[in-house]
Amino acid sequence: MSGLFGTLSIALSGLGVSQQELATSANNVANANTTGYSREVVDTAAGSPIQIGSLLVGTGVVMQKIESLRDPILEIQLNQATQQQSDLNAQLSQLQQLQTQFASSSSGIGADISNFFNSLQQLSPNPSSLELRQSVLTSASTLAQDLNTAAGSLSTQQSNLNLTVEQSVGEVNSLTSEIAGVDQQISTLENANEDASTLVDQQTNLIRQLSGLIDVQVVQTGNGGIDLSTSNGTALVTGIQSSVLTTEAGSDGNAHIFASGQDITSSLTGGSLAGTLQVRDQEIPSVLSQLDQLAAGFSNAVNAANAKGFDLNGKAGGNIFSTPPAGTTGAAANMTVAITDPSLIAASSDGTAGSNGNLANLSAVATENVASGQTPINFYSNLVFQVGNTTSNVSADVDASTSILQQLQDQRGSISGVSLDEEASNIVQYQTAYQASARVITTIDAMLADAVNLGIETAVQ
Amino acid sequence: MRVNPYPMPDLLAALNQSEFEAQDAALQISTGKSVNVPSDNPTAAALLVENNDQATFNSGFLSDLTTINGQLSAADSTLSSVQTALQQALSLGVEAGNGTLSSSDQGAIVAQLQDIQSQVLSLANTSYQGNYLFSGTVIGTAPYSVDGNDPSGVKYNGNDDVNQVSVGSGYQLAINQPGSQLFSATGNSVFQALNDLITAVGSNTSVDTAVTELDSAADYLSVQTVFYGNALDQVQSQTTYLDAAKLQIAQQQTSLGAADLSSAATELSSAQTDTQAALEAISKFSGNSLFNYLS
């Protein structure tokens, strides 16, 4: 009686497969909002037919596998886009903070420079006036203080970034350790020929998070295994083993990143770490160095001009500003006015109290090349341009890379995203198929009863 | 082609963008500036620094011109008074020289001439806002003191220095004349002439010569005084020029950095419309799938 029992087993296979398909759909629906989840589809095939006489008879349906739909190339592109965008985003937020130091044209360092020369200008018709001389000292002091503040804020921002670097490295280490753990699990499952899709999704998600921090490249090593390293070759995860990155203070006082004793700080090219380091090690030092150049050049020029004249007591002029350090580093942070007595401003060119002859030399500093071959105001306005331009360019780059990332995510969604509409219609389909198979079984059950009872009608319980 | 079934991130991104644009427009309206941070317009931000510098210099020059105007006017009016006194001395000298006066009348004229001499000395020692006007750059010392040993009767204690003040880019104005050039120049000294006239009238000898000497010194002083009139004229025209420049500089500042309020208002309104539309689209989107329709 292989016929009816055979048919029974065919119908049974239908029930089983429908159940699994339903389960898969249910899993998709449950994970519709899970980050990084790739929807699953069931691959079924008709069972190998058997030969009965001259006929080939089907044996029902067989489940081949449950497949996760994802595009590995897309994942690579998404990782790269994430690294790029995180890098730029980290830069942008720091640069926006940095540029607030240079936000106003009517106040701030530029205005202070203008006001200093204006105070000299006001002194000119009345060079012996103590009140007007005091104004010169006051405006000199305001300039020095604003340079101190700007340099101080930049240094503070820089040292805060050291904390950020340390935190980020900690996060990298915890992610690579997690990834190594997942790799282990995947490897175990693959070796047992079992489906590791969910774990692969998890792994992909972790790598994506890692891409937000650092430039990570994935190398497939066969059998589902992967190695992770930075684009410069520093190992992050090798097989099922993760490498730990450490931070130590470098000779510049900043936190440097080490991998197996090698300093990899300047070799990172993506992720928020690269962006943070770019600002900490390139942009901020560049601006600080320029502020130092301005402070040193300005102080030296004013002091030299003062030395050419005579003060109110007929003595040769001394320093108005403190002498900048040799090598100019720290000039902006440490600039102060060296005198408090207004009579020490050397306005006179011949020692008489009413002569303003040396004020011309002091005022001439406004049109002298004091830093990088530029006048004080030109130098400062160029600095403002540079800061604004860098920030504006990075901002445009962030917009562009965000847009690319979004497009890639849309593509991923279209391949791997769960569509509730689709799952709903599938569920209807699977339910119908299940009902049909069940109906077949009921029918066969009745037929079997007929066969057994051979013509005598019996009720089937 | 299968559509991305989860468009929410894109919709939220669009919402975020329109909210950002609304905030940016609102900031421009509330600050009145189109350049609030350098990245808004790096070139304009740099030019605004230069513009502020120009504005500061411009107002500095204008302020100096006011100060200088006061100094020059004080000197000029003092010198007018000196000229008046010298003219009085001249008529007295002419009167004494016509030979018809008695010796007591001569005596009276000498006394009046001596008064005028004191007056001229006092005028030459005028100070303005605490500084002597005619002592060159030795402004703390009175230019002339009585000196019986000097033939002119006075000693000059000042120097010959002239102060220049910058009143425009590359434009220097001399703002004083030393007494040594006005009152006691060699061969044209007002003090010498006055003293000589007093001596001449007192001894009734060579009065005509003394009158001629004083006349010549007064003329010389008159020519030197032209300096002040010229300087005041230059102050006037430079002030006019700088006032016009001030307007230009202010206009440039506006064109560089002021918010175009009407276009910012339009941007704000359109960004708000976009935000509203995005919010409505998102709200219609969420929650609908085939599941809602299967019983």
C-alpha cells in the first residue's frame, strides 16, 4: 500500500515545509526592526522522484536551506562609507567648536589689534596725557588677554580630545573582543554545517559599529572565518583572537595609540578616531602655531618700536609686551603687558614730554610684516578665512558622505530589509498551503478507512 | 525592483535638514547677520575683519581731527589777539614819533607799551588743556620768561620741534608752530621789536626806526600765522572726506555681513513649510502594512 501511505508522507512533507516557512516569516516579522538583520527566505525543492514501473513519481517537497539575503559587496561599501562619514563628522564637530574663537569681527583678536592702534592714534595729538597713555596700556592688555584665552581654549580642546581618543580605543577593544567571540561561535556552527545567519548578521553589525570608530578592512579566510585589520595592516581580529590597542602619552603630551608596541596614531585613515586625531594633531596645532606667530611677531615689533623713542621721563623706551619665548611656542598663551606705568610708553623722539615723534614708529607696526610676511590685521584675517574655509569644506564633505551612506543603506534595505507587506502576503500563502496539505491528509485518512473496511461503511472517528 | 521597505531614516533625514535650514534662517534674522561663524562665508568673514579695521582707523582719524581742531583754534585766536596788541603798539609808536608830545605824555606811552609787552608775553605763554601752545614739544615749560640780560627782554625756554599727526592713510598734518618761529625768530622778533620801541620812545631817539622794526615783525608774525589757518582748512576738508569714507565703509560692512532679512524670512517660511510637509508624510507612513487588512 505504498500508494496511499506514500501520498500521506508527501502531504506530511508539505505540512512540515509550510510550518517552517511560516516560522521563517514569523522570524522576519519579529526582527523587522532589528538593526542589521537580513531577511530570511526558505529554499525549497521538489523531492527526488522515485521510479514506479515506467512512471517517475514525486516525493513531496524538501527544505534545502534557510537563506539570509545580503549582499557582501554592499556590506564592504557600507563599511567604507561609514568610516568616511564618521571621520568627517568627528572633524566637523571639533572644527565648529574651534571656529567659535574667531566668530566676531567687531570683537575678538582682530578688533583688539585695531583698537590698540587706535589708542596710539588718539595719543598722537596729546602725547603727554596720562589718561590717553593708560588707554594704550588697557587696549594692549585686552589684546594680550584675548590671545591668552584663544590659545588656552584650543589647548583645552586638544587635551579633551585625548580623553576622546582613550575612550574610543576602549570601545574599539571591546568591539574587537566581541567580534572575536562571535567569530568563534560562527566557526563552531559552520564546522557542524549548521546555519549561522543570525550570528553573521550580528558580526556584520559589530563590524559596522567598529567602522564608526576606526578604518577596518575585512579579509575572508575561508570557512566563514574573517580577519580584521586597519587599512595600514595593523591586526584587530585574527581568526578568533582579538588584538588589544593601548594608549600612552607620546612625547607631545598627547595620547598615542599603540598596537603590539608600534605607534599607529598617524596611520589611521577612517572612523571617528581618524577625525579626532586629524583635529587634535593637525588643525589645532596649526591654528595655535599661527596665534603664537602673531603674538610673538606683534610683541617684538611693538617692543622694537618703543625702544627707538623716549618715555615721559626722558629715558629710552623699554618693552611694552613681555618678551616672547624663543621659538614662539606658547607666545600667545603667555603674552602679557610688561608695564603698568603709562609714562613708560616711549612716544617722544627727542626726550621732550610733548614730542610725539616716536608714535609714528609704534603706529607703523600696523603696516609692518610681523608674521609670515603679513601685517597683523592681514595675518589675522587670513587665519579667520583658513578656519572658516576648512570648516565649511568639511561640512560640505559631511553632507556628501552622509548622502552616499544613506543611498547605500537604502540599497541594503531593498535587498535585506523586511517588508511587512511581503511577509503578510507570504503568511497567507503558507497558511493556504498548510490548509491544503491538511485537507489532503484528511482525504487520505478517509480513503484508508475505506480501504481497510473494504466497502463496509464505517464512520471515521 | 524591490523597494527599500524601511524609508523612515530617509524621511527623518529630510525632516532634520528642513529643521536645520529653519534654524539657520531664524539665526540670521535674530542676529541680523548673514555671517555668524566663519564657515558661513569664509571670504566675507575675513573681509569683515579688514572692514572693521578700516572703520576703527577712520573713526580714530575723525576723533583726532576734532582734538587737533581745538588745539589749532586756540592757537589761532591767541595769535589774533597778539596781532591786535601789536597794532595798538604800532599806533602808539607812530603817535610817539610825530615829535609833538610832552615828556609826561611820552612817559604815558612807554607805560602803555610796557603793558602791551606783558600782554604779548602772557599771550605767548598761553596753555590749552594744560599744555603750553608755543613751546614746541617742551609743553610743560612756559615758552617765554622775563630775562633782563637778554636784549629782547625775554628768554625762550622751548624748542623748535613740530609734532605731526596722521589724519589719513599716509597723510600727516603738522599741528603746532614753536614760539621761536613765531615771536622770536632771528631778525624778526616781536619781543625784540617791542623792547626796542619802548627804549626808543623812552629816550625819544630813532622812534621811526623802531616803529618800522615792529611793523616788519608784525608782518612776519602774520605770515607765520597763515600756518594755522591752512591747517584748520585741511582739518575741515579731511573731516568731510572721512565722513564720506565712513559711510562707504559702513555700506561695505552691510553688503558683506548683514542678513538679507526679506530673503531670510522667505527661507524660514519655506523651511517651516517643508518641515510641516515632512511631518505629515511621516505620520501617514507609519503603521500601515498588509497586516492591517488581513482579518
